[in-house]
Amino acid sequence: MPINNFHFGGGASETTLGPFVLVAMLLAVALILLLPRKYIIVPLMIGTFLCPAGQTLVIGGLHVFVTRILILAGFVRLIKSKSSTSPLLAGGFNSLDKVFLLWAIFRTVAFVLTYLQAGAVINQGGFLWDVIGGYFLLRFLLRDDEDINRVFKTFAMICALLAVTMLYERINGVNLYGIIAGVRIIPETRNGSIRAQGPFEHALLAGTFAATLLPFFFWLWNSGRSKIFGLIGIVASSIVPFTTACSTPIMAYGAAAFAICFWPLRKQMRAVRWGIVFGLVALQLTMKANFWWAIQHLDLIGGSSGWHRAELIDVFFKHFFDWWIIGTKDNATWGHMTWDLCNQFVAEGEVGGLVTFVCFIAIICIAFAKLGTARKAVEGDKQREWYFWIFGAALFAHIVAYFGVSYFDQTRFSWFILLAAISCATAPVLAMAVAPEQPPKFSFPNSRFAYPAVPSTSSSVRPQPQINRQFKARVR
């Protein structure tokens, strides 16, 4: 998607808000303001992911998407319910939050400095509204495991509706969300196959959204928390990627399934990581071209643009000195369709420069590190280990998808939910793992986790067996 539109959140010159969408938005806002805190996430998610992309309210020349109105309503509720005795974020302002904030700021500053236009400032104001507002609102709403399970179930309901409507779109060529929005959305067709997109801006994003949720639904089914929701979610997330007729969602779905099946090798992940490194080195030494050109051979449905994905990475490295400081606006001149940044990693560098790119990589690394440490801390409790492994599988699925698409619509909020849920899920375990000797008792407000501290008997951050037993007893 070209990054050259300076309007606040979009290019519409007037309000494009269908009557059904307006009613649904007002209902969602009312529920966000009135429901108990633990249920706010439900209308927020439904309004965010099922509202047709591009629905905009134009006020004084400013473009405000429905998602931004929901975020604003969420912060109004946050201010209303803020207690002076409880922390704002579960587990506190952690390393993942800090790096995420730095990533958003550096990306914004780089973009503004690249274009040096008032429109760029307005555009990035909308970006910050989305990413900082959306992410930290989710961090506020997700307080414990029950909140996370509620998110999983809500995702299952959303995916079920997407599966039905997108299957209809694939068969009949009619996008039902366009009818709801009061606009005609003509699905893209490639090689005679209709690429269903549902309420999203592109079929790639619609399919990726559902594919990366597969691990969550497997957890609901396998853990016994809600087998019905889990089964519905598994079926729905299996249907949606194939209705898009795109290779990237199918690869993301395969990556999620592959990561789930990798569970027996969880204790050998260091060897696996080094194996990947040596494998890439071997490809580089044996291939005539750079190893990333292997991407051009990935075509699962016919007509995929694998060559374009490989070309994006190739020019990304070749033009390193053109983008590394604050990004670039000249990438469109580097090759055929190189303006189309359908690679999240490439997009981060070319839009925000090297610092933004490094921060984005750091977000992924910190998330994996938190999950790995938390899984080891509860080793022996298979259910808790599975819990953290599932988050890692979803994270891996997003990374695979990032090589074929960059998130620019409501799909990005599924990424924010994953990061916020990782911070929430790992916080109690990591807090116990690094507890100093004889610390005071601590707890997380609005959470069912509250643990008396256990004196540390080792310099290692990994908790001793008595901590594992205590954690298991508390969870059960």
C-alpha cells in the first residue's frame, strides 16, 4: 500500500458512514461506557473487526474512523473508572510497552521529517491515535486470564460470522459488508477466483486475521475452557483463509498449525533456532541468488506474487543507505511496484528508518522472551505450558504473515491484542520468577492472581519447584 496519503486517516472528502454502521457504532459506544470493565472488550472488538473498513466521519476536514471513535470512548471509560489505588496496566509499564511506545514515536517522527508537510503531521496524528491509543487501551482492559479467555471467545464469534459472510462472497461475488456500509464493494478476482475480503480493506488482511487466530481456538478446545467456542473458531479460521484465494493467509495458517505441532520439541528450541540460522547460511552458499529469492517459488493457490515479495526484500537491502536514517519516499522508483509495501519488515524500515525497524524487531524478541521465560517457570504444569506455547504459535504465525503483507487496516488491532495479552498472561509468572528475597506480598487488582512472595534460593530467574506447585494450586 502506498504511504502517500496525508489526509487524517483516509482520503474521503465527506462523511462515508452508512446508517447501519452508525447505529452499530453508537450501540458499541454506549456498551463501552455502560458495561462492567471486564465486558468492555467485547463491543470494542466487534465494532473494530466487523465494521467495514473506510467508514469515516469527517469533522472540520479531519477524518475519524469508527475504530478511533471506539478507542476514544474506551479512554473516556478508562478515565471514569480509574482508581488511585490500582495500577493502570496489569503488571505495570513493562519493557514491551516501552519499546512499543518508542517504535510508534520513532516511526511518527521519521515520517514527518521525511515529508515535512502539515498533512504528514495530521496523518501521523491519526496513526498515533490508532497504535498508541489502541494498544494501551487494550493493556488497560486485559487484566487477567479470564479477560484473555473472553477475548478468545469473542474472536471465535467474529471468525464464525466472517466465515459465513466471506464464503457467501466467494461463491456469489457479493460483499455483504458493502451493503451494510451503503457502498458497493467489488471483490478482486485473480485467475478466475474471487478473493473474498469481508469488512477488511484487502483479502490478504482478511485471511491473515483469521489464520493467526487458530492457536487461540485450539487452546479453547484443548484446554477444555470452552470446547464449543474452540471448535467453532477452528472451523471458521480454517474456512476464511481459503475464501481469500491468497497464499499469504494460507501460509500463516500453516505456520500456526506447524507451531502448535512443534510442542514436543519445546525443550530443544535453542537447537531449532540455530538450525534455522545454519539452514539460511547453507541456502545462501548454495543458491545462485540471495536466499530470500526462495520466496518467489511459494505459490499455494496459483498466481501468487512471490517474485514481488522477494524483490521488495532485495531492493530493501540494496538501498539500505537510502532509508536507514529516517526512511524514504523514493522507494517507488526502485523497481516494479516497489511502492506496494506488502512486507511488514520492509515497510517498517522504509517508512521509519533503521531505528524504527530495530524497535519493531525488538518488540517481537521481547514478546518471545517473555513467553519462553514464563513457560520454563511453570515447567511441569502441562496446561500452563500449553497456554504460553499457544501465544508463541500465534506470534510465529504473524511473523510468517509479515513476509507477505503489511497491516494497514483493523488487522493491526489483532496484533495489538496479542502483544497486550502476552504482557497480561506472563506478568504474574515473571513477577514471581524475579522476586527478591523476602519481598512484600503483591497482587494485581481485578485479577484472580494474588501470590505471596517466595524467597529466592537461586541466582537464576527460573523459580524453584515450590513456586511451580504454588502457582499450579492458585490457578486451579
